[in-house]
Amino acid sequence: MRVTISIPLALLLFGCVKHAEVGTTTPDGQTVTTSDGKPVAHDDSPALPTDPDLVTGELANGLRYYIRKHGKPEKRVYLWLAVNAGSVLEDDDQKGLAHFVEHMAFNGTKRFEKNTLIDFLEKAGMDFGADLNAFTSFDETVYQLKVPTDDPKLVAKGLDILEDWSSALSFDAKEVDKERGVVIEEWRLGRGAGQRIFDKQWPVYLEGSKYADRKPIGEKEILEKAPVATLQRFYKDWYRPDLMAVVVVGDVDPAAMKKEIESRFGKLTNPSKERPRPAVAVPLLDKTRAAVITDPEANFTTVTLAFKGKLTPYDTEKDYRAHLVDDLFHGMLRARLDEIRQRADAPFVFAFSNTSSMGRAVDTFNLTAGAKAGHVEDALQTLVVEVERVKQHGFLASEFERERARTLRRLERNVTEKDTVDGRSYAFETVFHFLENEAMPSRTKQYELAKAMVPGITLAEVNERAAYWTAQKDRVLMASGAARDKMPTDKELLAVADAVVGKKVAAYEDRATGELMKTKPTPGTITKTETIAEIGVTVWTLGNGAKVVVKPTDFKKDEVLFEAMSPGGTSLVSNKQYDSATNAAAIVSRSGLGELDNVTIRNLLAGKVVNVNPFIGELEEGMRGNASPQDLETLLQLVHLTATAPRKDPDAFTSWKASTAEFVKNRDLNPMQVFFEQFTAFRWNNHPRHMPTTLESLDRVDHDAALEIYKSRFADLGDFTFLFTGNVDPATLEPLVKTYLASLPTKKRKERWKDVGARHPSGVKKFEIDKGVDPKSFVMLEYHGATRWTPDAEDDIEILADVLDIRLREVLREDMSGVYGAFSNGRINRRPKPEYSYNIGFGCAPENAGKLQQAVFDIVASLKKDGIGEDYLEKIREKRRRTLETSLRENRFWSAQLSEHFRYGTDPRKINELEKSIARVTSENAQKAAKKYLDDRSHFEGLLMPEGQGTGGAKPGKAAVAGDKAVTTKPAATPAKADKPAATPAKADKPAG
């Protein structure tokens, strides 16, 4: 349950990014200690108080508990168990077993034999992965459970599960051996160029520390052979109350929950001869290390410069202020790096800086860039030059004001949304409060402190951070990329970094700001108002013909979602213009609006929460965005300008094209990328509009043509529908709509999308790609065919997906131990030609691909023949009921539903009838759907095998993959967006406040 991570991502996740608005700690009055029990030194600064909404305590056995009453999502509670033990505590014969133990928590406990724990939760309407999960990291293991609270028995069962996890795992030998295969498949899933590079870089970063040799996924040989007793030893040594915390966040009574925890967990005991829980060090070395790593399958180039220093505490108001200073420093440095990224001659496609903790031992200042291939030295030099620029000249007052505005607004939003944010955020904060012994002041307290402190923070203090960090002696330089690309040596990399230090650089020059909209447009009119009272929606028809749909909600206090759509899209341009058309919106987004480039617009919007992105899809064009209610006018100004004032910027176009090419040129090295791109081409019969982006197709993008196509698509706003969902007052919105939307141009065109003739091949088609050096395969099945869309048909294909999700997990993962996860999804496309597609996919060992695929066919055949048992149907009905229960209180759900109804002209009142579809979950409908949508006579079978291990199956011709100029593709097919199974990060992100 973890994902493979790259070094830049590891630096973000290993210890989390340091944010002033995020912290964790012991309660007021408690002695703050390190993990080895030593008191933390304090100065005279007041301690940061623990959030008063958090009920905390410690049982006699040392177990801590944290309870927060919180109403989002409604009628739900998060029940988490945090264990202060991860892979770094493994003995030499246990590498990977901390994670293996975590897996065994779902495969038999005192109260829940084998997989009955998952079975119980599914019957309660919960979803394995979304509502039941866990992760193992270097220092901790965290179990995550979410259950409904409207049934006290379910909450009690949830606490039963936590109690069993803490002390009563079964470790049945047969179940251990079955799960062994699943853990190895998770190991296999993570293999690839990124993991191989990480495996070589990580020991360099962590030289001299045990962390370097304790990656959570472990070693395959140990996973394959470790005796049950060795797993049990880790569990007995480290799963004990003095290293645990129970975290409860949700719609519960804290006093009653406190009694439950005391009763259940108070009886746990610590071992009579317990092993000391060590604080694992990361030594600060007085030297610089460099490592340039290449890999034949690496499809991207990165370079990182990291400085390691002492861990910054987070216990007092003085500490909080120091974190604010660091946040301001990084915010301004990142803004400068982003400005460089947008230049035509930029040496990187992204760059960032941050301070993160490494384990619980040190902080690191990281400068990371996604370098253009062959430009590693240039990218590194640019990173170092920008830090030198700050050291020599500092930041400007104008930059400082913008960043202060951003910081305060971010913290203000945290307060505004404190009651409506998902409780999962609070659960994460609380877990790391326990694990890392940091403070956890309330969001209100953080904002109050920031408002008082930020005005007093000087530029000199912020500028000093550059000098402080670059003075650290422990320095690490890393670069990675494709073996076929030009890469520097370790010495050359060091020389580049050293050559810049102390070299005189020019001062930064800020951009003139200007105004977003100098003159407001002449307001138009609203000619008709309709009210759909049943769903609380207002519809305005504007004088220019456009429609505006408004759905006010109180689900989130600081969120308004926006969408606009109009029929047409790229279907209305010729094949010759297609490449320019499909990229037009991205080019415009990169170029700015009116007289303002992107950097200037970003500066103007400092301190505002607003976002608008145009799109031109196959069948429609439009925009999507969001805003805070207080920034509604800015949102509508951006919408107006996005439609009427696209900007031609040759440098921005050159920058966009170069950046896009960078993501394209080495994709042919990535086995999975090649497989899915060929699969996509295959399933669309190599139709020119469904081929992968290549360097050749990028060369066909004409800047002038793209701009003209964009202008044409947005020239007539009369057939647009605009939707606003969230905390929006129609009375406030109405005058803004008249000014900025009703004034948009119209040509009264009668447009409709066109069918461009893309079709799937008929019959059964098979293809195989043999690529990759790792022992991993991927199987992709897609069923397809013509159909007729109806609400019932859509329900039936979703019922089928719910059934197969469970059956694929039961058979492929639990019974056969052959996969970590399998995905299954289907949909009915209404346009341009009604058709269905259903996808099933999974990764596995090459030698198991055939039998696992046959197992899928057997599952399908059984469903067609016998239907599905009532026990499965009960789970699916309850899951649907519970999912709808929470979805109806989410803005994104309403926005998506309204969008669908207004797009297709159906009655949006049907949203209120969605619960009726639950009654359609029957064996008959599942069986009927299987027969209709899983037609043995019309499907694709795609297989990815490692090089040299192919089966001799049908091979496609040369694929139109990224680095190729020639486009001569034969069969290849597409996944409907392949959902990866929920996996565990090396360390979960702390939510940003």
C-alpha cells in the first residue's frame, strides 16, 4: 500500500513540507518530548496552544487519544490508529515486513477472520480503498477507517476493528502466504525507471543513516521467504500502547467516545521487556555528494540541489514566526522560478523550492527542476543563480507585499472552511501531531498569529534564509535522466554549482502590474428568469442568448465552482487543422489576456482565490474554474477576458511548445506509456484524431491558426451555458452576470458538433507489446459496441462495475494472490454515436498474465450464466445509498450533475430521484448488463510483456509514440482512464492547514 516515489517527491513526502499553517503537538500542560523521551528545549516564547476543539488524553498504558467533533462529511466518523513504528525499526531479516504486517491487518484478526473485516465494511456501504486503507512509512504505520455514525452498532464495530488492529492480528499461516503474493505484486507494481533511480539516489541522500537501508516496500527475497514468526516479532515488538494513538474525527459525542476508548484500549499492556523505540538519526556531514543516475527507461530529466540542516522546531510562537518567514521566502523564490519557466529559453519545464523534514532528524532546503533533456547544467545553474540573486540583492518590496497577501489569504481560507473541510484533513494533522511531537494550534489561532506577525516580518529576515541555507555544509546534488540523453558527470555537476556561488549577478526587475480590466463592458440584460424550486436552481436567459444556471449551497463557505460549455469543439475543424485546434486553449492559457502576460496576471491576482481555464474538446468548448465568493467579480472578469481577449505571445508559444516536447520526446522509453498509447490508437482504428501526441504532431501546430480557431470557437457566446455552484448569492451574482456575461458577443450561430467518423474495430482483436526490463506485465481488456443511452442503461453498466470491482478483488487478489489491484469501469457515450465501452485492467507477473486473464473471463461467464448473489447486491445497494448520502452535500457532485442535464437537455429535477436507482440493483440487471456490455464477440485484448518474454501474440506496427517522427501505427487500444489502486505513500502528506 505505497507508491513508488522519485527523489524530489520523496523530499516532499519523507518528512512533510514545512508549512507555517500546519503543525502537530502534545496538548497544553504536557511535557513536549522527542521520540526517545528527552524534553525539547524551549525559549521564553509562549507555547503554541493545542486546538481547543481537540479532546486529548493519555491512558495509563501510554496510549494517547485525540477526539474532534466535526460535521463534514455528515453522519461519518474517521477512526484512525497511528502506530509510531515503520520500516526504519525493522531488523535485518525484516526488510519490508512493517508493510507486510500492515497488509495482515486486513487478513484476519480476533473478531474478523480472514477477509471478513472487508466483507463487514462493504455491507455497511463502505469502500475498500476509499473508506478502509492504511499506509506504512519509514517511521510510522497508520490505519484509516471511515464509518457511518447514524447506526451506533457500526461505530462500535469500527472501534472493534481498531482494537483488533492494535493487539489481535491473527497471522494465520495460510493467510500470510496468500497475502505474500499480494505484497510482492505491490512491489512489482512499483518497479520501473523511477524506482531504480530512487534506489540508487536514496542512500546518497541518507548516507550514514539507517533510513537509507529501510525502504518501506522492502526486499523481494525477504517478502518471499520471511517466516510467520518474523512478522509476529515485528508486531509484538512495536505494536504496543505506548507507541500508539487513536484518532477520532467526525460526527460523534466526544465524551461518549472518550469512555469507549478508555474501556477498550485501557486494558492493553506493554511488553515486560520492551525494546526502546530509537530516534533514528540522519547525520549532518561536512561534505558535498553528487550522483548522476541514468536509466534506459527514464522518460524525464530532473536535477536537485539539497542542503541539510538542523530540524526546525514547531512548539512556540517564535517557531511559528520562523516558519512564516520560511514560507514567505519559498513563495517568492518559487514565483521567480515560475517566471523563468515561462520564458522561451527556459532550461526547465518546472522548478520549485521548499523546506522539508527528512525523517524526524533534519530539515532540508531543496531546489528541484524538471530539466529539458541535455540541459541539466543550465537548469542547475539557473537554480543556484536565483538563490545567489536573493543573497546579493534580496527580494523587492513589491514581491514581498504580494507574498504576504497570498499567505494571509491562505490562512484566512483555512479559518473560513474550518467547519466545512473534510474531516480527513484534521485526521492527518492529528496523526502527525502525535507522531512528530509538534504543535497543533487551531486554524483560527494560526491566522490570528499570522495577522499579528506578518506585518512585522522584515525583508531582511526573509532574505537571510538564502544565506542561512547555502551556508550549510551537508550538500547533495542529484540528477537523473534517460541513458540516451546527454548527462553531465558527477564532477561536472559539482563544478556547475560551485562556479556560480559568489559570482556577481544582476538584481531582479519586477513587472509593471497594470489592471486586469481597465474599462468594464456595457452591461447586457437578463431576459428571462426560471426557478427550479425542487433542486434550488435559478436559470437566467441573457439578452445575447446565453444561459446561466445558479445552484447556491452551504456545503463549503469559501467555494464557488464554475463551468461553461458550448457545442462544437475540434469536431468543426478539418483534420489538417486538428493539431492546432486541440492545443489552442493550452497555448492561450500560457499567453495571458489582453495586454497582460501570465506573470503579470499572476501578480495582479496575488491574495485572490480565483481560477479560469478554457478548453476545446472534441465535441464542445468552454471553461472551468473556481473562486472564493469574495472574488466573484474577478472570476467573471477573467471569464469575459478569456472569451474576448486571447493574447498572441510568440515567446509564450515557443515556451509552451518546448515544454510540451519535453514531456513527449522520451515517452517511447516508458513501457506503460507505449502500451497505453498503442492501445488508444488500436481501439480507434488509428484515426488521426486519436493518435498520441508526437514531435511531428507538435510541429504541425501553427500559432496563428491555433489563435484563430480559438477566437472562432469563442466568437459566439450566445449558445453557451454557464453554471455556478457553491456559496453564491444570486442577488450578488446577478449584476455581475449582466456586466460580464450578458455583454459577451453573439453571432446567433446555430452550431452543432459533427461526427468525425472515429470507430472501433469490430470483432475480437488482440495485440501485444514486448517492452521493459522489469518482470512486470499488464493486461488490458476492453469491450465495446453500439447501444442506446437511457438512464436505466447507465445504471445497469454502473451496477456491473460495482459487481466486478468486488469479484475481481476477491478472485484475482484474495484467492489467486496474483494482483495488487484490478480496475474495472464502464460508460455509455451519448455522442457522437451512442456506444458503450467497458474496461478491465491489472498488472501482474508475466508468468501469471494468461491465467489471470482467463480468471476474468470465468468471472464474466459466471455472471452471465448465474447472475450474482444477494449478499453482493446488499453491499452494492448500501454503498450506493451511503455514497449518495454524502455526494448530495458536495458542490462537485451538483456541478457535474447539472452540467450533464443541461448539456443533453434532460430534466435536472431527476437529480432528486437518484435514490430510486438503488432499487435497480438486482441480479437480473447485473446479469443483463454482463450479457450486453461484456460481449465475447466484440472486445480487445491488450498485453504488455517484458522484452524477451513475449508470448508471440499479434504485434502492432511501429507505434506513434513520443520520440518518433514517423507515424505508422497499426493496432493499439485505450483504457478509459485507468484508476490505480489506492496505494500508500512513503509518507502521507500533512494537509496544508
